[in-house]
Amino acid sequence: MRNSTKSLVARQYVIPFILVTSLFFMWGFARAILDVLNKHFQTTMDITITRSAMIQATTYLGYFIMALPAGLFINRFGYRRGVVLGLMFFAFGSLLFIPSELTVSFNFFLVSLFIIGCGLVVLETAANPYVTELGDRSTAASRLNLAQSFNGLGCILAPLIMGQILFTGDEGINVALPYSVMGVVVLIVALIFSRVKLPEITDGSSAGDYDAQSTGTVISKLLHNKRFVFGVSALFCYEISEISINSFFINYVTDGGWMTSKTAAVVLSFGGLGLFMAARVTGSWIMSRIAAEKVLCFCAIMTVIASLIVTLDIGLMSRISLFACYAFEAIMFPTIFAISIRGLAGSSTKIASSFLMMSPLGGAVGTLLMGLMADVTSMSTAFLVPCAGYIFVLLYSLTVMPRKLH
């Protein structure tokens, strides 16, 4: 048991914590919209499940390509400028939805989503490690889980709002308006962050300490750190599971006539992602009292069991298990992230964050594999893909668990 009297956020960092946590909401909203676009484009543009998976694949390819440059930029210019850069990419990609819709080009939509992905990874590369440093290191995983809970709130609202806009029976594309509104809002937020001062958490380094040789040394050390590399791999596999399930939730619940697409979007918001958010808040509280590694191991076991039951396609039990995946996967990303950067300092933390933020590429891999399997077999059988990801997370949790907990 841990000392529960420790403050989750250091008093002098409360305002920065609130400001940066707002970014978690924004990228949660942007990422969750993709889960509605998937089914929407299948219908309006008459494309296969595998083809629609390119929506996630393209977005998360942006994560993979931009993650390391984002870390180098933040390492040199600091967290605040990194946040502003990410917001500008985010806004530009959102506003590109206007010409994308006018040309009715799926490929143009993919370009817009790629640019948004580049912006989101810059935001996440800056915000995730920043939050872990805004208080005592022993509560870093709990603090990051709390911030990530607002990511969950964005995830709840996005399918709810977009589902009501897109699943109206109208055969038009209808996505330019919500994306252009989002683009304008993001520009306003960028202006706010360009005016405020965020304290830099340097741990002995500074934004001006950048040079290519020292960065190369940091990268080399990280790649030789087996614990860190295993953490990156575990996060990659977690993203395979989380993003592929989100991407095809609506397909799964509509295939057997269980519900309509419009109803499914609401259920995804409140049933799946709402449960996800509640579990993440609960997990933050639990991990302020119980070792994060132990909680991670328990949750990994439960997700493996739940995803296997979904693949068996045994009616109500499989449907309940689908929601169990959301509940027990909720703490995985922030927990693995916090464990992976534990013990790092200064520029090492920023570069390490870059590598960890390449992990959403797993979502691209997962959605493509799951889409291919669903087209060839069935949507329930395709849940073997996220199950495999959860199994790897389970192996990781067993590896990092302190010996005294075995």
C-alpha cells in the first residue's frame, strides 16, 4: 500500500495541470471521431471494411512519422511551443476537410487526417511526460491516468455528436462542417497557449541544451534500455487492441441487427467510452494506493479473457465481454507510459516520449488486420487481433512487476 496522503499534483503546478489536461480532451475528441467516420464512409462512399480501415491507418501513420521530430522540437524549444505547433497542425488538417468534401475525394480526406495525426502526436508527445512531472514521482501513473480521463470525456462526446450528424439517412458526406468548427476552436486554443507561460520541467537540462550529438547519445541509450524498449512494444500492442476495437465497434453491434448505426454511436459514447472513462478515473484512485504494475497485470488478464469470449460469438455473454474490454483496458496506456519513462530525466524523458508516441501506429496495423480478417471470416472472429495485443501487455506486466509482488 502507498502513502495516500501525497498530493496528486504539486500546488505550484495546479494551473499548468488544468491547462495541459484540456489538451487531453481535444485529442480524445479528434481520435474518437474516426470510429464514426469508419462506418459512415463505408455507407456513403461504398467502400469495404478493409478500405475504411485506412482512416485509422493514415491518421496513426502521422503519429509514427512525426513522433521523433516532435520530441526533438520539444527538446529544443520547450513544451509550450510544442503544444502550439501541434495545435496548428491539428487546425490545418481539420480545415482541409472543406476542400476534401467539395471534391468528394476519399484520398483527400486521408491527407487531411494524416495532417491531423501529425498535430495530435506533437500534442501528446508534449503533454504526457509533462503531466508525469507535475508532482511526486510515486504518483506519476495515477496523475497521468487522471489527465487521461479527460481524454475519455472527449471520446464520449465525439461519437455522440458525430453520430447524430452523420447517421441521418442522408447519403451526403456531411463532415466538413463539424471539422471546420473544430478547426476554428483549435486555433483559438493555440492563441491562448501562445500567450500563457508554462513552467519548463527540465531536470537539469534546458530547452537550449539541444545538440545533435547529445540527442544521438540519448537515443542510443534508450534503444539499449531493454525495459524501455519492452514498454514501447507493449504500448504498440495495446494500441493494436484499443484502436481496432473502437474502429469496428459499430460494425460489430450492427452486423447481427442488434442496433442501428445511429444507436450504436450513442452506445459507443456512453456504454463503451463512458465505461472507459469511469474505469480510468477509478484506476487513478486505485493506483494511488496499489502498485501500478499489479493493477496493470490484473487488467491485462481480464482483457485477454473478455476478448476471447467475444471471438466465441456466444450471444449476450460476448456482448457483455465487449464492454468489459473497455473497462479493463482503460488504465493501460497511461500506466505503461508512466512505467516506461520512470527513472529518466531531462532530454531523455522528451525523446523517450517521442518513441512511446510512435505506438499508435499499432492502431493502423490493428485496424488493417482486423478489417482483413472481418472481410474474410466474421467480425467476431476478427477480435483475435485485439486479443493478441492484450496477451503481449499481460507478458509485459509480468516482466515489470516488482519481485515482492510475485
